[in-house]
Amino acid sequence: MAGPLLQAAEAWCLIRRLARSDKTGPFPADAPEGPVITTFDDGSWELHRQPADVEVADLLGSLLPLCHPVNRSLVYAQVGQSLDGRIATVTGASHYINGCDGLDHLHRLRAIADIVVVGAGTADSDNPQLTVRRVDGDNPDRAVIDPRRRVSPEQVVFDQAAAPTFRLVGDAPCQADEIQVTGESGSVTPADIIRCLQARGYRRIFIEGGSQTVSQFLHAGCLDHLHLIVAPMIIGSGIPALQLPEIDELDGALRPETVPFRLGSDYLFDMRFRQPPF
């Protein structure tokens, strides 16, 4: 006989624990009672001993694929946008396009990550903390893509007390918190960044923003998942969510496997890409 419905808080606790596991199969293993999640090599999962309502099932379904053990780094990104594909007005106003559930999801993406990465523009203009505050969870390490060191060290993201933070630079590092990631091309590319972070032991890499940075990683074929959170809002103008090179024919459009979920007033589209090892 099935037990009581699995609650969101307990489901989130299981997700966090699974994100630190390196095995598929039943989890927790050999648990005498309570919910058990079985994960499979193809990334699918099953919930046993406790049923879940639609909201909790969506919570599990949207995050468990990011917790799947991999033999390389798994890279995912998130973009929050309006129905017409805008992330902000022409003046940059964006607080907040997405609702509370969408913001909670962003913080969950941080909590299961080993490191969260943002571009210099986002670090400079938004001055984000990149910490986990809206849900239970540990702060990930943080990295700012800043080849020319244009972001002030006074920005809150460089507060090492909250979490270790690194500046990804294009030449020889001058400070202890700098990492050189220049590749063979002489520039800092998404693939170079992933290889560098993977070599340092980071397994789950969250590319949080901004839109140009996410677009660069998408265009370079460096994302396994893109979580697109769409709010029921039409802005009509402003900054686009994604900016990729122009194409002439629809044959050149990206057509990832896409799984939809409900996030309160928003909708989440989990776009799943199959990326080669770095």
C-alpha cells in the first residue's frame, strides 16, 4: 500500500543527496522505509514507496536529470524570459520577470551545482551574490569570466567568506583567486572554460548568465541542459533571451529534446542536448 504523498521538502532533500552520489540504482540504498528513488543509466528515474503529486513530480523530473552520475562535467544553464523571449526592458529592468517558483528553481540549480559561472557583464551590472538563499542548500563555488579583469574586486561576488570565487582570466594569473583559461586560439572559449573547471574537479557546472554568456555556451555546443523559464508576460521590446548567429534556413535551427514542467505561474522547458566529452 502506498504511503502518504511525498512532500516537496523531503523530495528536495533527496535531490540534494543524489547530486552528491556517484552511482545509479536505488537511493537511499537499503533504506528500510521512506521514499526511494531509482536512477538508471539512461538518466530516467522511478519513485518507490511514496506517491507524489504533480508539483512534486515536476520538481523531481526537472532536477533529477542534472543529478545523474557522469564520467565528465555536466553543464547546464538557465534563462528566465517573457512569452515573447525578452529578459529585460530596453532600460535593463528585469526584477522580476519570473515568479517566486521560478526564483526558487534558480536557487535550486545553484544548490546542486559544484560551481556557478557568470560573465563579466552580469557580475558588473547586476552585482549578484550567486548564493543559495531561497531554499535549503550549500553555496556553490563561483567563477566570473573576466579575461581583461574589468570587474571591480569590490563586487559582492568576490566576497570569499560566502564561497570560494575565481576570476577566469586570459593571461598569466596575478592574484591567488585568478585562473588562466586561455586555449590554443589565444582567447577564452566556452570549451576552454569547461575543460579548465573539469580539470579542477568540478562535475556540475551551472552557467547562470547573462544572456550573452549562455548564448555563447549554447552556440559552442557546450551545454547538456538549458532550463528556459517562461513567464506569462509580453514585454514587446527589450533584451532578447538568446542571441545566436543568424540562419537562412530552418534546417539550421536547434531542435533539442524538450520536456515541459509547471513552475507556479511560470513554465519550465528543460532542453536536453547531447554533448560530446570535453
